[in-house]
Amino acid sequence: MDNRKTWTRQQNQLRKFLSSKVHFEEAIQLFLAQHAAVHTAAISGGQAWSLQDDALADLADEQIKTCLRPGTNSIAWLLWHTTRIEDMTINYLVFGQPQILMGADWASRLGFKLRDVGAGMDDAEVANFSQQVFVPALKDYRAAVGQSTRAGVLRLQAPQLKENVPDEAVRQLVEEGSISAKAGWLADFYTGRTKGFFLTRTATSHNFIHINEASRVRARLLQAGGRNR
């Protein structure tokens, strides 16, 4: 739990650095540390602690795909949702480049054609996704998105953090199906936001919230497995 408390404390510092005119370099380095902690340690090459690695430890693919009961998310869905949010907001809205999902034949690798980030999905849709997805490819997709974020952040200049993302880019995410009609509120939430906002929200805090949720699911899965033996 100490690692989580440290992460939260550092996230507050990151917000202060990103809003400052004199701490840009420190902000980028702190962002990279915060981001590494919510992805697998393999993408950073030296992160001491990874919330994602903890959340997936000792789990088989079938467990990662399991919805324990209606109304709960599988770890697979949580990985998909957080990764899609990061992909579309950081690559497309912040960096102005194509989403990772749109290349490298990810549809066939993942086992389905889906752009939807998952916001607004009902229980049946979550369960259906969880059973279809190919977990090794999902992990690879998440790593590719994380690596793209890290590379792109190093190219940012301080003034860009204050720029608003283009309204047209947000509308395009709806038109192409990344944001479904059932999740129109998400487009409203993103409209008018600065690029710096997405570094502290969708690339870090949103990941932390849901990968922490995955940790709780893992604990219940392991408990259930112990009772069944």
C-alpha cells in the first residue's frame, strides 16, 4: 500500500509541476515515473514498482478474462478500457498522430474488430468482449500504447501543455466509433481540455484507478481459486 500512497502523493506534485512555468523538465521526468508505475515495468526498463505487474501476477489468461459476477468488470476489460482511453487521447488528441489501434493489424491479433473504448458497455457486452479477446495480444497492445506515450511526451514543448485539444479531433473520435453513442458524455468531458490535462488524467490517474481495480479483482480471483481446490 505504501507504493500506492507514494504514487498518489507524487501525482499531486505532477499536477503542480505541469501548471508551473518553471518546472517543465521536472514535470516530464515525474510524468514518466508515474506513467511507468501504471504500466508493465518492461516498457520503462528500470521502474522499481509496477501496479500493473502486481495486478496480473500469478493469473492465467482465463482468469484475466473472467467476470466474477454481473456488474463487475474483468481484468481484460479494464486493460482494454484504460489502454483505449490512453491511446485515443494521448496519441490522437495530444500528439495529433494516428492511434496505435489503427495500425499493425491489431484487429486480427486481438481477435475482434472493436474501436469502442468501452465506456457505457452493459454487462453482456463486457462479458462478450472478455471472452473474445486474446490476452497476449491485449498485453502487447497496452505495451505499444505505453511506449508511444513515453516517446511522444519527450517531444513535447512546454507551451503545448497549455494548448486546448481541437474540438474537431474530439468529434472525430465519436464519428469513427472510438467513443460510442452511449458515451457521448465522454466527448463533452474531453472538449476544451488542455493537452497537459490529459497527461495527468487519461495517461496516469485513469490508469491508476482502473488498474488498482484490477488488483482487487485479482485478489478475489485468487481467493475463489483457493476455495475451489
